[in-house]
Amino acid sequence: MIRPTWTPTDEQLDAIEQTKKVWAAAEAAEDAAWKATQKLRDAGIPDLAICDHIEQVSKPTLNRRLGPRKSREP
């Protein structure tokens, strides 16, 4: 089945552009959050403490996003 052609209205195009901006802002906020989390690691805070205090971050997610620690935690 051939997909029908869609011609957006100006309002629809504006809504799409606004939504793109929201997604870009969310991505920038997430990047900033991970940079701040890396600073916690750089300050010597153990990963488990980071995960305990920041409930949105699990240890597997932390390791997947920032990689494993260079040295073992005490």
C-alpha cells in the first residue's frame, strides 16, 4: 500500500518546529545532567552513593553512560 501524501498546514509545521525545540532542550538537559554526574565521579564520590542520592540513575545506567570507573571503589 502506498502511503498517502500529506501536505501540512502552517499551524502543523509550527507545531512540529515547537516540538523539535522541546526535544532539543530535553537532550541538552540530559547531557548537562550526565556532565554533572561525571563531576561527582571526578570528585571521588562512589558510584553507589551517586545512585542512592540520584534516584533516576542506576548503577548499570551509570556504567553504560559514563563507562566503568578507572579504579576500583573502596
